Amino acid sequence: MTVTVRDLRPEARADLEGFARVRHAALPFVLLTPESLAHDLTRLHPDARYRPLVAVADGEVIGTAQVHLTHESSEPGQGNINVYVHPGHTRRGAGTALVRAAEKHLTAHGATRLFAWVLDEPGNRAFAERHAYRASRTAHFLRLDLANGTLPPLQDPPPGVELRTGSDFADDPHPLFALDAETSADEPSDVDTEFTDYEAWLEETWRHPLFSPELTSVTVLDGRPAAFSAARTDGGTRYGTAMTGTARAHRGRGLAKLAKNDSLHRARAAGCTEAFTGNDTGNEPMIAINRWFGYEVCGTEVRYVRELG
């Protein structure tokens, strides 16, 4: 059975649904929909050279790759390849064909170092190492049962602190952009990035179809956002935390925990039954907070790196 690799066609509903189906089967901890795929393909910054690929056999999408440059990095040449093959269609050459096509695309656009997330399973790790990638850091996926679990009780904000939603900033999201940029800069990462393009953030984050301003919670101090928990939903019952963080000047006061608890309670009230998030395995403070909420580790990924000559 011949496997072919080609570009994802955003105008083809079957392509978008096939891509989403493979990703959900291979990586059920991450929210992704046909609409979010189409948005990313048409809205990501041109400098990212974003190119999603599909592996097709007998007209069916059996493998996917998300391929792009980290254009926000001060160091050029950082490429990303995330390849996933449907668990029922492995060992047919789809993964290797996707990796080769992705590497060709990125090197043509100046990539000198390639990063890939790989599920922490023997077969997946061996696949990455056969393709000359070496392991680096690890990260956990975490899941919370919103339908049957017990959330910590809601708490009143401390004096001088207000709880608001992302929707309250609809007329001017710039304060949330500034907070997102500051907190993201302190996240564990292999590559230094800096968010400076407000218009790109609006397109890629604020207007993303998965982003839920209604379920995003923000703690406000002296009229300015001090901490937030950004929410995503798939339009159904699945909820994800895209980012939780506190401005450097206000850390250690429990403001992020306050925002996240508020967001989780409202997500459950809105009908969400599962909550997902992710943490670098070295980020023990955030892992401890998520365990306090009731999250449990449901998967682990390993960051692999390939240095090109």
C-alpha cells in the first residue's frame, strides 16, 4: 500500500478532519479541531514558514506533521517538526516520509537546528534516534476529571484584587498581550522567544478559534492584569489551559492559582467535563499547583533535537 506525503489543503474538509482525527488518536491530550487547523494555516506569521503535511494511503490521512520556524526567536534557524501517525497505521513508512519532507522544507528556509516532541514510549523514542535526533528535556500532559472530580472551593480575592474574565478586555486586549509576553518569556524552553508583535498575537492567540475569553480568568491589581489563566475549548466538553502565569512583580501571592481556580469552576459550569494542561517536568511548583487542583499525569513527551551540519 503506497503512502504519499503532501501539503494539508485548508479548503478540503476531508483533509482537515483527517488531520484532526489522527492527532486526536495519537495525542488525545491536546485540543485541536478542523477549524483551528484552518486558522493556523491561514493566520500564522509568514516568517514561521508554517507547512502542515499529511501522509495519505488509499485516500485516507494516516499521518500528520506540523512544521514551522520559531520566528519569534532572536536566534535564527530554529525549526520545529511534530510528527504523529495514527496508532493503527504505524510501521508503514509514513513517519519517515513525513520527517524527510519536513526537514527538506525547513532546511530550505535556513533551519540549522530542529526540535521535535516525541511521546515517551520506546518505539517513538527509537524512531527519533534512528533519524539522528537526541533527547533533551521532558514534559507532562495532565488531565483533570471535571465531571466527577472535586475542585477546591472558590475563594474571594484578597483586598485590592479583582477577578475578571478575558471578555472584559475585548475592547483593548493589549494589557493581556503584555502579561502573556512577560510570563511566556519565563517559561522553560529550548529556544529564547520574545513576543513583540501585537498584531500577530491578536491573530494567533486572541482570535484563535480554540481560545475562550469567556472562560479565561484574570486577576487585576491597581487596574492592571497581574495574573491570568488562558482557556481554550474545543466547542464541546474539552477544556485546556493554554497558559497560566503571574507578572514578575506579583509572584508568590497565589494570584495565578486564584485565576485558574475561577476559570476551572466556570468551565465546569459551562459543561466542560475534561480539563487538560501541560508542564515541563522540572517545573515542580506548577506541577504541585495542578496536583492541588486534582490533575493527574496522563502522558509524557520528550523533546528531541537534531543539529544540522
